[in-house]
Amino acid sequence: MNWNNDIQKAQYNQTRRDFLRTTTKGLGAAAIGSLIAPNLLSGQPNSIPGSGGVLKALHHAPKAKRIIYLFQSGGPSQIELFDYKPELMKRHGEEIPDSVRGNQRVTGMLAAQSSFPMVGSKFEFTQNPKTGGYFSNLIPYTAQIAEDICVVNSMYTEAINHEPAVVFLQTGSQQVGRPCIGSWMSYGLGSPNQNLPSFIVLLSRGKPDTQNLNMQSWGNGFLPSHHQGVQFRSGADPVLYLSNPDGIDRTSRRRELDYLERLEREQQAVWGDPEIDSKISQYEMAYRMQTSVPDVTDLSDEPDYIFDLYGSDARIPGTYAANCLLARRLAERNVPFVQLYHMGWDQHGNLPKDIQKLAKSSDQASAALVTDLKQRGLLDDTLVVWGGEFGRTSFSQGKLTKTNYGRDHHPRCFSMWMAGGGIKPGINYGQTDDFSYNLAENGVHVHDFQATLLHLLGVDHEQLTFKHQGRRYRLTDVHGHVVKGILA
């Protein structure tokens, strides 16, 4: 090999045009790589390039990159919405058979009730000719996207009261203190968007007199605190304490944070507390969010046809419809986990009237979100989940009249739907008995549901763990199986 000749060519014969021609692909690849994975060339030990998560690599090919979880807090009645039961309507008013009720646990609210008359839904159902699924006339918009969603009618849980049931679905434990799904995602996968939190929470109310939620539902538990959900609010300041005080400009804020980090690093060298790293991370995220949050929460650039798609409430900040539209904007910016909580589904009495309000406030916007994601090419890698913490009883709570009834909590079976992100569309999975009181086929436990969510993200639920107090914990505890029957 003639080294002198090669060196001479490099020094004298390589023109500017030759350089650009021969290195275009390399420069282009580097540029694309920096956009896809900002830290790819930085030398930082990020798990999945550019993410900040702890996983070295995904356990298998993912189907979903992000999740939008539309949590309907209070326990929507499956009997009024998805689980069509003509036999229950036929035997309306009859006492529920002991063979059906068995020795299942009931809440303390039924302690003084001596009669348990069965009550069928007073709302009409329509069967989709292609999917075979039934949809109540309370949810006409959801019925229109039947071919895009998978309805699971065989969900079940052990929790029978609201707070432990909500916490169980979100964290895998009925007791508070465990990390929720969004925190596990943030911890394991990180986020490709460095200017917005990896886990964002949005709250809305279907009616004013609703039970409040425990913030543990979006808490980080024993994971580092920067993995907790960040709540966005309606109003001038979507995130509390994000705006600079009067007299503090962005340059001053940057200088303050730099000095603060130097102090924090000195403390870290002495104490070795990982929470110091979390605080530094949160301060830096807040600084970046001062410009990114106003941009994403400003809906003024949305065209009228989008507002029409989501419904008139989409123009009112803080409503469920506005939050669904905001969730789509966050998905466009690659926020990995967006959790919407819509409160008000707890109908122990006056159910026929109240459930109409809640269904109306949720139905159009939920369906619009799926439609909007689909038309933008985002549904294929975005998993949308709709459902509450448990179902409702087949018998009436309190007095049954011709026009009114209520339903108590029922953990043994309830309905949920999912769309996009690797879910098989246009199917109905699982069945209940003729009274929607017991499971009949393909039960899906809370832990199975959680294992399936992680599977769709490319994560083996048994391998994403965190050591705490001498034990390795995971979202699914020591349970859970992937529900393969609903996977595309």
C-alpha cells in the first residue's frame, strides 16, 4: 500500500466538491441520527438512545411508542354501555338468583338492603354488523369507531371501593405507595422529548359533585421523584410555579439554576442522595417547560373542524373534550404517557339521568381522539385506553322504580376498550354470564391488563423491576399474563 500517495491525494487532490459529494450520506445520517436520538453521539450512558430510561434495550419489538389512558373514574356501568344483556331486561324486577350472586363480596352500602331486584338497562343497544359488538345509544360516537377498537367485557379486579380500586389499576397494588404505570414507563423507557415531562396528567369532571382522586394514582412511589406525573391545569399557568416571579427574566433564572446546581452537586458529593439528582432534573425540566408548555397548551392554532370533531366543550379549557384534544397535541410531541382522569361515573342512585350526563361528556371526545390520531398517522403507534376501576351490579341499589334505579360497585366484571398501538381492531374480547355478574369466558385481570400494556411498549413486565427495601418490585407484582387474544 502506497501511504505517501494516499496522503498526497488527501492533501492536494481532494476538492471542496469532492468532499461534499463523498460525505453527504455520512453527514445526512449524522443529522438524522441527532434528530431521532439527540444523545446518540453524546457519549452519555442512556439506556435507549436519547431516552433517559434505565433499560439497556427493549425486550422485543414494540407496537406502541406512547399511551393515552382515558380513565373514567367512578366505575362506569358496563350494563348501560357495552355489555348487552337481554335476559337481564327480561327478568327486570326479579330477585337475583343465589346461584348467580353466590358469596361474592358487596359494599357496606348494601348492609341494610334486604332485597336485590335485577334491573336491565333502560337504554337501547345497537349491534355493529361487522364487529358483532353491542353499543348503547348513550355512546353513539364510540359506536362509530367500533371497527377501530377492541372492547374487553371481561375485566375483573379484587378491589371493591373506589380509592383502592383506582390505585390498584394504576399501580398494581390496592395500598398506596407503589409507582403507577406512567412512572414505570418514565423510569424504564424515558422520553424522546426532552422539553416536556414523560408523564403528564389531566383532570376533568363530568359533574360538579364528584369524589376527588388520590394523587397517589399518578405518584412515583419509591421510584425517583422526577418520574411522578406532572399535572397540567387549565388557566394562565398550566403548571404551578412554572412562571418566573416579577423582576426575574429568563437570563436571571438560568444563572440562578446554574448556581443552584453547583450547590446541589456539592451536597451530592457528600451525601450521595439520588433525590438530589431528581431535583436537578426537575429544575432543568421546569426551565425548558417555560417555553414548551405555553406552546403545547395553546389551542388557538387548531382549525374549527377539529373543535367540531371533539365537540363544543373542546373550546373550554379544563373540560374532558379540551383535555382529549390536548392529549393529541402531546402525542404529536412524543410525550410517552398521558393520563386523563374524568370523574363522576359513580351512580349509586339516579343512574339513568346521571349516566347520560357522563356519557355525553366523554363519548364524542373519546371517539374524536381515536379518529384524530388515525387521520394523522399516529394511531398505529399510540395506544388509547378507555375504562374505569370496576363495574356496577346487576341488581338495583336502593328502591327500584319504573323510571329510576342505582347500581353499586361490582369488581367481578366490567368493560374497557383499547385502540391502536398493536391492539387488534374491531373485536370483542371476553364474555360475562346472562346477568353481567360473573365471568363466562376469557377473564382479564388487572395485572394481565398491565402486563399487556408493557408488552405493547416492548417491555417484558417481569424484567422491569426496582429494588426497594431489599425486594425487587414490578408493576404487576408477582402476577400477570399478556392477553395475546387482543394483540394484532
